[in-house]
Amino acid sequence: MNRPRPTFAIVTGCLVLLTTALLTVVSARDRTQSREVSIDGDHFAFSPSRIEVQKDEVVKVTFHARDIPHSFALDAYRIVKRAAAGQTVTFEFRADQAGTFPFYCNLTQDERCRQMRGELIVR
């Protein structure tokens, strides 16, 4: 006696589960919030000097050195970006750590570079 094999039902069930899982992952990724921030380095100061974002946001930073070369260093996220005078650099990172984190200019061409300080607040 030949019994029907449940192969078709098993394969169909697996495909339905896989499709559902894939759609869930894609949907969750689409809901990820992002924030665009523009920061200027000018006359030995950052503007704005305070950035607030939500935890797990993808932060897109556009950093512009207005007058002389400046850098944007954010140790907690292992970010160091340098922009020549009049140039712009753009980068992204995920704010996956809650807290308050200092950022600064790490260039040493002028003592006043050490005055360039700001803070990232991740809530």
C-alpha cells in the first residue's frame, strides 16, 4: 500500500515560515530611525556643540571645517574624521550606547584646537 508522502506539505510549510521571517526582518529594518546632523567646525568651536539622538538611531553626520582644518573625534564610537579647510566629510554610525559622550577636535596645529569640545547625548 502506497501512503502519500507529506513532502509537499512540509516544503510548503517551510517556505511560508521562511517568507514570514524574511518579511519581519525587512519590516524591522525599515522602521529603524535615522537622524541627520550637520556640524560646523569654525573659529575653534563646534556648532552645534550638543547633539541629542535616540538609542539605536542611525546618525548621519555632515561635518564641515569652515576656516581651517578640524577634526571630529568621538572615542566612545571609535570615530575620528578630519576635514580640510572648507571641506566636508559625511559619515554614519548607530547610536547603540545610551549616555553622554564627549566629542572633540584632536588636531594639534593650534593650542585653541583643544578648546573644541561638544557632547553627544544618546537617550
